[in-house]
Amino acid sequence: MISSLVFAAGHFDFSHLLIYFVIGFFLCYAYHKTGRIWVTMFMHAAMNTIVVLLTMNVRLPDTTGWIHWLL
């Protein structure tokens, strides 16, 4: 809990404190499950990449196309 709170506060975006706290908690959980810091570093970098692409209005590939195939 403390590391998640530090992670959230370290982003200095207190309007999204709860979101950062949940992400920090999830990353901490992933570290404890894998025992490897590079896994959480990759996850954090991937999330940052997705946020930057969405901020730049880059269209991500449609991954829900398979749902139409089922219907």
C-alpha cells in the first residue's frame, strides 16, 4: 500500500491520485508474482506508450473485430 501511494504521489498529478494508486498496486502485485523488476518496467513503459499514442490521437488497431465474427 505504501509503495503504491509513493508511486501515485510521485506523478504529481493529484487529480488522478486514485488511478495512479491502483496502477502502482497492480505493478507491485505483478512484481511479487514474477519476482522480476523488468516485467513491471515493461508494463509501465507499455502503459505510458499507450497513453502517449492516445493523447496524440493515434488510432490503435481494432482488437474487437472478432466479436462481430461471433455474432
